[in-house]
Amino acid sequence: MKKLVFLLAALVATLTAAAQTIPVNPKFGAVSDEEVDLKVYEPDTSAVAVMLYRDYSMELSISDRGSIQKVIDVHERIKVLKEDGKSYGDFSSLYYSSNTLKEFFSNIKVETFNREDGKVVRTKMSKKYEFDEKFSDDLRRRSWSAENVKVGSVIEVSYRFTSPRYYDIDDIDIQLSIPVNMTHIEAGYAEYFRVNRTQRGSVSTQFKQTDRVARLGSTNYRIDIDNYDAVDIPALPSESHSFCPEQYRGAVVYDLSGVVIPGSVYETISMTWPDVDKAILESDIIAVCKSKFRDTKELEASLAGIEDDEARIVAVRNYIADRVKWDETSHLVPDGASKVLKQGSGSDADINALTASALNSIGYYAEPVMIRRRTSGTLLDYHISLRSFDTFILRVTSKDNKSWYLDAARKEGYINVLDPRFLVKKARLIPFSGPGDWVDLTNLTQSRVVEAVQMKMAEDGTLTGRARIVGQNEDAYDIKAHYNSFDNEDAFLEDIESDEGIEITRFEIKDEYGPSVELDFDFEQEVDTGNLLYIKPILSPFHSQTAFQKEDRKLPVDFPYPENLNYSYSLEIPDGYVVEELPAKAVLNCPSVGGRIQFGAQQIGNAVNITYRFSMSKTMVLPDEEYADLRAFWETAVGIEKSTIVLKKQ
């Protein structure tokens, strides 16, 4: 963890230039010929776009009536350099809009600049490219798309965002996934605000503080303004096998610890984790989890004859799942049980809270475990907030004090088998009585894939085979999730056939709710018959050939969970052929990533048998200390998975 915190603070390139590469006039619309005609950004020729200029201003302001709001003004100028950079002309954001909480966008200006027939043509975005639509009961989505965007365009955007949620201050990005030529950041707050600030990363900035006078009623007060300026900031783009690259980018981080307006407002916002626990205990999360389940008698009748605790917990989960379907949304706070049961669908929070209510009503202790998904970044101790969490699962404890973890919403999971994004070292258990506590969800189960393939050659020269794949725990979760991602079974089979170059003639899957999944299918595979037969014993590579090809890497490598693969292959040698060549034996240990490979091929009688074992226990590989070892280890696996058996006609 100490190494990770260091990476969060320092895993970005240091700024060395004294002035921006491309001089810009920050006035909106003052786009120069040099900016329009730019073809390549020399400091990073691979960039699909470059942020020519970014001005971000956030102010916590006080109205004449004493209400506090957060006002954000954004002005960005982006140069599109390659086809993929055209997406920077699109914007989308969710915002609150309800009877009790209203946020809004205003002063939206979007223009595109292009060189056409020797002249710079300026295109203003029309209203038909601007959208505002309902997303949920409390949220709306605001989006727009710049017009006439093409490779070579300069896109300029400015807008204001106003929110009464002044206490909810997002990190202010200094570094982006594309290079930044020049940026200016202002963070303003009245002298009444108690603010803590930190700067993440090692991007150099020029920092200075200024202030101005504002007025509240008949009283003057001071607005303190923090100014950050930086130029030539290198990109820190996403890389494969990274759950949350954003957490490693340079940023300014503000936390509001309190507001003290003399004679008007006194509010302490600074929190400890026990404060967060208390807020959760007083929330609807606990209220619904502890509520009496309305159909307890019917539930208990359905459990008649089931004595084992695990089986009873699963039966309760299935009872709820039959009545309330997951709507594929993820929330932090559930709706009331009656509403969810009536509508027959709900978020993951709704279903978990309802399942907790049912379990608590029949003698178990089902308590929430607050989760920050790995895709949201590592939970850091010094960022204490209820906003640290995305959703929750359950810890279910029996009367004899045995405990299990359960996410009742996702049908791919099971007891102690969770969405891989939930496998975090620090989740917050909220007991109904007593203080909260941290729990580690990374080692709840051992995962494994066992695959066996048997093949022989038919009289017409076609290879026929049978494959049986069994996934356990997290591997079962992933296989089920992959299967469920297709519209139907035929589409799933077409994907396998395309990947493995086979035609499936029979298919069966056993994917009922449980800790395992089994795929069993027969298939045919065409080969070029002749003097030599070339047969690949591993139908489809288990490890990507394109991953980790770069010698250097900036981000840590994230794997979802430890990998344990056991593969066997048997080929009946067809009449009239002999073995000409078998793949070479290989054994490799890689302690730095907890990896081991064993591969062997041998002829026994009239059959060729292949065994392949791959295991890797590390789920995070650091870019400096361990990445080179991972590349070598991975390259060995990829090479083995390309192996070929050569048979020669007699």
C-alpha cells in the first residue's frame, strides 16, 4: 500500500519546459493560424489531440440571502490531430435535478475552427446538437457535440456549472489523457470556509494566492483565490490492464472541513471514519436492511427442510431474485422495500437491502459492506467521505458466528464470489451495533479454470473434438458474465467459433446460480491434409498477444484476481501419420509476479498429450520494479500458446 500511495503521488512525468510549446491567446475565439494549421504536436507525436488551453475556475460563493453554492467555469481549446481525437468534441455529464436539489449548466458556447479553401471557417454549435434528458428520478444528463469536427479542427468550449452541493468538490485535473499545452486553475473560497488542499502527482505548477473583496449584506469579506499555472504537461493515457488510470494523473484536491459565517452558519464538514459510519447508520441503507420483511411467513415456508446455513442464505437470495430483477444500475442508497417489491425491479442497492431485510427477519445478521469499486480508484485513508463509496454488498453472519459475503444483485456471483471490481483490500463493514471496521475482500475464494480437449481425425480428414471447461469462483463469474453479455446463445457460439477457428456441433452450459460454471461442446476443425499436418493444441490463446508489448509502462498493471489455469489436450494420431515434431517442454518461475508456467508434450502410444499449467498470484504489478519480469513471463506464455504439433504422413 505504501508503494501505491507513492505512485499516486509521483507516477507522472515532471514538467521541464519554461513556456508552453504553442503560444495561445486565452480570449474565447482568439484562435491563431498556427493553432488551426498545426499538424503534429512535437512533444508527443502520438497524441490524437492536444489541449491547447484550459482554464478551470471553481468558487464557493455566498448569495445575498446567505445560501452557499459552488460555481465552476470551464474554458477549453482542443486541437484534433488524429481520427480518434474527434471524440473530444463530445461532452456528457449527469447532474442533479429534483424538487430539493437543482444543479444547472449555463453560458454554454461551443465553436469549431477549420481551414477551408485557405480561410479559417468558424462554426457555432446550433441548439439541435445540444441535449438535456432525464436519466433517473433525481438525475438528468446534459450533452452536446461540436459541429463540423474533423482532423485538423480546433474546438473551443466554455460553460458554467452551478450547484448547491458546495461540499462536494471534485478533484481538479492538471494532467489529462492527452497532452496539455497550457492550463490555468483558480480555486476561490470565502474566508469563512475551512479548506484543506493537496496537489497529487509531480507535475510542476506555478502557485500563487490572490484575493478580492466581496459583500454579504452590510459586511465585506475576503475571497481567497489559489492560482495554479502549468505548461507542456505530458499525457498520461489509459493503458491496458488498468482499472482506474485517472487516479495516477496530476490533480489539485480540495476538501472542505467546515463553514463558519458569523451570526449565520456554523457547520463542521470534516469527518472521521466513525463520522461516516454514523451517517450510514442513520441513513436509508440501514433503515431498509433492518426493516421487517413483509413476507416473512411465506419466506420461511419456502425454506422448509433446508438446514445448512449456506443453502438457506442462497435460497433467500433466490427468493428475492425471483421477485425483484436487477435493472443493471448501481446505487449507494436503496429505495424503500415496498416500492421495490411493487415495481419488481431495482438497483443493486435495492436488492441487497431487501435481501438483508429478509435475512435479518429469519435470524441472520446481514449488514452492509460499503464498496468503492476498483474502477473508481483506490480508497485512501485521508479522503474521508461518504462519497468514497459507490455501493454496498452484505456480510451475512449466522448464529454460530460464521460469516459470508454476498452481492445478491448480480446473478453471476455467489456466496463469497463477487464482481471482480469489488475485490478491494479496504471495504467498510457497518455493523448494526458497534464501530465500523475495514475488511479485505481480495482473498475470499480460490479461482481456477480447468479445460480438457480431446481430438481425433475423422475419415474425411476433418479434426473432431470435445472440449469441457469448468470455471470456479471468480473465473466462473467472468465466464458467466461473458456468456450473458451476448444477446443469445448463437451469438456466443459464433464468437467462440470465430476465435478458435472451429465449428461447434453440440453445446451445453451449466451456469445456474452457484460457484461454478461448466461448458461442454463438440466441434469440428478443418486442417490442410497432406504430407504434413500442422495442429495447434491450444485452440484459443488464454493471454493476449498484444498486451505488454511496450518496453516501458507508466501505470501499474491491474489483474482482476489471481489466475490458475489447468489445460490438457489429447490428440489421437490418425492412421498413416507419425509424430514429426512436438512443442518443447517449458518450466518457468517468476517470483516477482508470483508466476509459474509448466508445459509439456509427449507421445504415449497412438496419442499426443499436452499439459499446460499457468498460475500468477499477483494482482498488481508495479511499472518500475516488476514490469520487465511480467513482460518476459507473459511473452513465454504467449509463445507456448502458439505451439504447433507436426504430424508426417508415412
